[in-house]
Amino acid sequence: QVPLVESGGGFVNTGESLTLSCAASGFTFSRYAMNWHRQAPGKERELVALISNDGHFTTYADSVRGRFTISRDNAKNTLYLQMDNLQPDDTAVYYCRRGTSDVWGQGTQVTVSS
């Protein structure tokens, strides 16, 4: 059983929106802070957004603050990333991660066309 499975990626035009989901299983989701990371071609993986276990605290990379919103539904064991006003520089594989652990999803591709 894969503990984290992302979905919702795709191909969009500049200025459009996407919502990513990360379905968690096999652990008590509500006990863990969760993160979204991304990795663009030729670049290192970077932290995009973080949310506390209860959803009360969030933080964002400067590059996405004001455009992306991280949220979670602990009843559904699901993490979300609402991405608005997407830009070509947002093109990357997006991963969810459980806290600071080695538990990562397989990634979902987001491509933003100019």
C-alpha cells in the first residue's frame, strides 16, 4: 500500500488554476504536518508549502505566496494544494511529503504553457 498518492496535475495555460490532491493511507494522517514540494527540470527539489497537523498553521515559499493555498481534510486523510494564477515557472513535478520523513508520494506533473 502506497502511503501517499498525488493526483490532479495536468497541462494548463498561464493564469489558470489547478488543485492537487494527496491521498494518505497506512498511518494516522492527523498526527503529522504535511508538505508540498516541487522539482523542475534541472533544479533541486524545493519546499512549496507546509501545513501543521491540525491545519491551523501554514507557510509558503516566497515564489508562491498569495497564489497557492495548502489545506487538508483530516477526516478524508487528504492534503490539497490550490494553485491559482499559474506561471510557466511553476512547471514541475509536485510531491507531497509527510513531515520531515522519507515518506513521499510518487509525484504529479504540472505544466504551465506560456
